[in-house]
Amino acid sequence: MKKTPLALLLGLLGGSASAQNAAPANQPLQLEPIQVSTSALRTTTGLALSPKDTPQSVSNIDGRQLQERGITNLKDALKTTTGVNVVPDSTRTRFQTRGFYIDQIEEDGLASTVPGASGNPYRDAQSLSDLAIYDHIELVRGATGLTQANGEPGGTINAVRKRPTAETKASIEGSVNSFGRQRAVFDASGSLSKGQDLRGRVIGVLGKDSTFKERGKGEHYTLYGVMEKDFGPDTTARLGGLVQNERSTPDPFGLPMAEGGRDAHFPRKRYLGFNWNRSDFEKFNAFGEIEHRFHPDWQWQTKFGFSKEGSFSHFGALANSSTSYGGLKTGDKLTLNNINRYDNWGQQFQVQTGVTGKYQALGRDHDLFAHYSFSHERGRTRWRRQRNDTAFDPYSFRGDELARPNWSQFDDRTRYASQRKSHAISVGTRFNALDNFHILAGGRYTHWQGKNLVDYDWWNGKPDPDTDSLSRQKRSRFVPYLGLSYDIDAHNTVYAHHSRIFKPQGSRDLQGNFLPPLLGSNSEIGWKGEWLDGDLNASVALFQVEQRNRPIAMTDAATKKNYAIASGKVRSRGVDVEVSGKVNEDWQVFAGYTYNRSKYLRTESDRYPAGMNFSRHTPRHLFRLYSSYRLPSRWTVGAGVDFQSRVSSLWGVSQGSYALVNANANYQVNDHFNVGISLNNLTNKRYFENHRVRTNGINNFIGEPRNVMVNFRWDL
């Protein structure tokens, strides 16, 4: 390949390359091959298994489809796959599968806490990275107790970072949408030595963020770099880092509903926050990995990750947080829900080391892995509040009615600090009892300890006399994992799977002791098919998820003291169906359907009786379809539909069923230049996003209206 002057310069500077090869003029741009076998399924099993051989429901979010559709963030990426419910939560976004939150996101198999997973989302300093640095996204539905045991049983997300390439490449991408959002990406990669044993990659992202909301402005940048070195034929080391900054305008409370929970018909762009509302997120990340093959069948791997995050947020907005509020009447005013400021700091260090390999028994080869992992998280938050319940007309509210507050003045101030450590050992084997019958068995032992400090040092305009609250907790748990798979033939496999999970909780009993951990399990049976040399895959999974030891709030009659008992129990059942891949070289398809029904197995309160839907904001039916086709000309066209059935919140605010239609087209101008257009919500459907605790006066977030994005990619 002939190197351009720019490519040569990048090599001299230590950079280099693009994510993609140049394609013939009549073909769409192709992403680098996705190495699913080396990451996805280690998230699930600890072993490098194919999707068909993994006894659990898994999905891979194809980087090519994300590029074609102009998707640049994790929220929109997860809206394209099977069974994920994307939920706005305060100023951040959370994800659910099978009615339960996903508590952890992995980067290259190392887990980090998701924003809001372990406390108030306002207090979480985590900031998700731009999708430009990732090759693809992997999703495991259900508990992954063999590799992740201390969390909710919903599932696990693994984002796989881009790595250096041996060939020198470089590319520039750009996009702009009808809301005014702009984004530019530079990606360069290549060898830094004649023998190609030293490789590097650098990615830079610069964006101007505008939403459909009034005053919904922001900006962000990302700088990512990674180096890779071969030390002989058997050892490879990798070292990388990331710096990211994001500034945005938070919408903490959404819009109010009209009387009786009806749509108040505000313009979709209506924003009921002040002009000075602001959120800043900063993230620094360093990571490394070393792999050594000391035998053709045995490999040792150690990887680490360190991240440091900081965030600042202050905001004021109109809302009524009372659960008894009946809704907005004609001529009504709406009050401020106080003015808040959060200053956050956090850091996390993780390391994982272990071996994978093969052994022989009973005349057959079998797989084995053993891993040790350690994680240490720390976080601090300072929260300040100015109490203010001034009422305004929400229809004429401009956002300049109050000046930016002086934060040396406050009515309430609270400090929070937390620390969590965990040690875990995972061991598992895939025992090939017959040529077509496989047993995947193992377990994970986790020792977890945490410490939390709460200091209400100023309350209602004066020093608070209460003593600080310091709590400590230690838990240890062994969780087993069992998966069985039977190959009917070369293309069809049936499987069964059962795994458990636990999650320490902060509720206390009458004596002040922490309740035992939440316990969960995931049971699943299914079928998987693979055709066209693995290019086309299909799966059907029947699942049941249970969680018990849920806290039930109680009040002691004698002392009037509030406490909790670990007696709650819920169950989620359903089916996942997915077809994805290439029908031929020109035709890509994806279809995913989930039926989910959950209920309380035990009464948790008058509002949550046994038999009631446990996760009312999870659609019973969720269907997603997308297909793209390369025409004989230079065009590739695609279209899709996202459908969900009727949902409600715990407080009875409902959203009817709806479907969103999307389309895109890409034109290959020449071997190096591609331009595309994406059209989202073509019918301009008006809807509210799913939310667990929507009430008539708060947490009603309207979905994006029709919008258009134009993008290009230039391979240098």
C-alpha cells in the first residue's frame, strides 16, 4: 500500500491509522473484522467461545450498522439491539434487560460501575466514553455469575476498544444533524517499526452538542491513544489512555403532565430549566494488558485499568415532585423544585490475571480457565441546595427569571464519601462429554467490602447537630454456574443455563444491621443456529429471572423507628428471539423480539402487592428490525422500525404503544470517500420515554422528534 505524506508523518509522530480499509468504488466502507470469539464470550464464560457455543443469550452490536445509521453514543447504540430498555434517570441514562438494571459496563472485559447504579445518579462522577474509540459493543442478557457475580441479574455490557493495526491508515469522519449537533473524528493507526512489532493508534473527537430542547447546548472532546508491542512470537503488551471532557445542559425533571396524567401538549422543545443550568464531566483512563502464550494450548493474560472522574452540576427547574399531584390545570403555575449543585470526584482501579488452556480427559480435549480479579473504587460528593419553591407559568417560562446562584450561600449542605473493594476468584471448565454434548461448569467466589460516610453538616439554613453516619459492610459469596449445550448438527445447537448473582444492599434491620445481600438467579433454555460460515445467526431463548431478599420498609410500632426486612421477591419471565448477520455480501439483516412479563411474588407494600407487575415501565413486547442492502450502483440503503407495547410507571402514568421508523442511505463517491444521510423518527411520533417513577409532575421526558443527520467518511 502506498503511503500518503500524511500517513508517513503520522508514523514519524508515533500515531497512526484508520479503522477501515478503502473499499472498491461500488462497495460500502468495511469495518475491521470483529473478533467476537476473543472477548464477547469471555464476558459470559471466561472462555473464548463462539456465540453458538455460548449457553446464554448474547448479542453483538455491529460497528458497521452503527456507522451506517449515524449512531455515536451508547444510549442510541443499545436501542438497536434485542431486549434493552433505555431509561433516562435524572441527568444520566441507565439500561435494563429482562426488567432489571444493568449495574456494570465492561471495557475489554474489566467492569466499571454504571452511572447511578450504586446511588443517586446526580452523585455519580462517571462519564461514558465516545463510541469512536470502540470497535463494537457486546451484550449478555441475564446473570453472568461466572465472571460477574455482584450486581443485578439483568445482564452485562462489554465495550471493546479499538486496537492498533499493522498497516498504516488514517481517516476523518464528520457529521451534523438538524438540531445543530456537530461532530468530527480523526483516527490514525499503523506500525511504528520496520518489523511491525510496534504499533500505535490515536483517535480524536471534537463535538458540539445541540438537542431539540431549548437551551440544550453543550460540547465534548475525546483523545484516545494505544500502543502495542510484540516481545517475540509469544508475548504481546498493550498500553493506552484516554482523556475526555463533556459539557452539557441537564434536563433533570422533564415536563409535567396535564390533569389525570394526560399529555399537556407542550412544544417538544420546551425546557423548564434555567439558562445557567450546566453539567461538566471529566474522565481520565489508563489501561494495559499483557498476553503470553507459554504453550500452544495455554495462555496467561493480565490486564489493568485505572480511571479518574470528576463532575460538576448545578441546576434549577420547574417540577412538582409530590406523588399525589393531580397534574397541570389550565392557568396553573408550577413551582421550582429547589436549586441544586453537585460536586463529585471518583476513581477506580482494577486488575485481572489468569490462565486459559486445554487439557485431555477420557480421550477428548477440554477447556479450562482460572482468573483472579481485584477492584477498588472511591468516591466523594458535596451537595448543596438553595430552597426555593417560587411558582412560574410553565408556558411562558423563559429561563432567565433567576440569576445564577451564589453557591457560598445555601440552605442545605451534605457530604458523601464511599469506598468499595472486591476480590474474586473464578474457575470454570467446558467439558466435552461427547463430540456434540458439552458441559460448562464453574463458580465465582467474591469477597466484597464497602464503607460509606454521610455528613448532613448544614440543614435548613443552620448547622446540623446530628452526628455523621459511617457504615461498613463486608460480604462473601460463592455463586455457581452451569451450562449445557447439545449440537444437533453443524448448524443447530440447543442449550440450558443456570447462574446466580448477589448484590450487597444498604438497608438495615431494626437492630441497625445491614440486610443480607440481594440474591438473584437466571435460568434459560434455548436454541441457536449458525449458517453461511457464521455470517448469519439466529437464537431463541426462554428465560426466568428471580430476585429475593428485597428490602420491605417497616415502622416499629413502639419506637416509630423505620427499618427494613429482607422479604421481597420478584420474578421475570419471557422469550428473546434474534436473527442477525449477512444473507449475502449485499444484504445485512437484524431482527430482535422480546416478550417480558414480571410480577411481585410477595407483597412489598400496599402499592406493590403480590401479583402486580414488578417492572411496569418495561414493555411486554419489544421489537426491533433493521436491514440494509447494497444496490448495484454505489448506493447502500437501509431502514428499520422500533416498536414497544404500552408501559406505565409505578405511579400509574402511562405511555401507549408506538413504533419509530428510521431510514438511511450511503453513497460511495470513490475508493476513499463516503457520504450518508440518516432519517430518524420519520413519522414524527410524539411519545414519552420509559421511566420507572414518572408522576404527573416530574420525570416525563419526551422523545426526540423527526431529525436528519448527514455524515461523511474520508480515508486518507
